[in-house]
Amino acid sequence: MSKKITIKAGSMRTNEPRSVGNIVTEVLQGWHRNTELGVDLKTILRSDVRLKTGKGYHGVLRLDSEAVVDEFRCHDPHFTFTETVPPTATKRNPHVFDGKYITVTRRGDGSLRLNFKELKVGADFSVEKYASGVANELLWALEGLVEK
């Protein structure tokens, strides 16, 4: 006895067939809404000739054009990053996440450090609520900061 496999064309929004590029873009934007796939990036740097891995740059990122590739019907945006003069008073370990329970800072060598905020134990304090809040903030903070 064989099972019948049903394959639906289109999506929940429309019943028309869609391109693979369109589907992949929709799926990835569901996971990481501010993620662009396959972009052209022009850099205008003051301190380096090319971008260095793991180094943070101060600057402005501008979307120059958002073309659509007809073959795959997916976006092919072009960005320009212009490095600006860094602020005079730079923090040693800037916060990359600041939540209710934890903060995450990035050290000069690029590593991340988790910091717990002061624990405030009062009449309405609940260990379960606190632990759940810390766990949720860890997930939110590390989701965009740590590559898989």
C-alpha cells in the first residue's frame, strides 16, 4: 500500500505558482527579518583598504537600488557602506544587547561577554519567572549575534 503525497503549488497567500527565489526569500525573512540574500556591497573606507574579518566599522549603510532578477524573481539589492569618523569617546566594551535581566557586550577582540543585571528580590519575585526571562533574553540576544 503506498501513501499519496500531496504537493501544493503557491503559498498560503496566493494559489499561483511561485519562483524558488521568491519562496527562499520569504522563508529566510520569516527567520531573520532583516537579512538580505546575495547583495552587492560597495565600501568606502578611511582606515583600511578592504574590510577585515571581525572588525567593527562606524559608518552609514545606504540602499542604492533594489533590482529584481527576472529569472528568479528575487531581490538583488545594491548597498554602499561609507565609513565615518568614529566618535571621540568610544566605549571599551559597547553593549550589543541590553535587556531587563542581562546585557551582552563585545570586547575589543570580538568576543561576546554575558553580564547579569542586579537581581532585585522583592515580594513579587519568582524564581521561575526570573529564570524564564533570562533564558528568553539569552535566546533573543544570541540569535542575531552568533553565527550557526
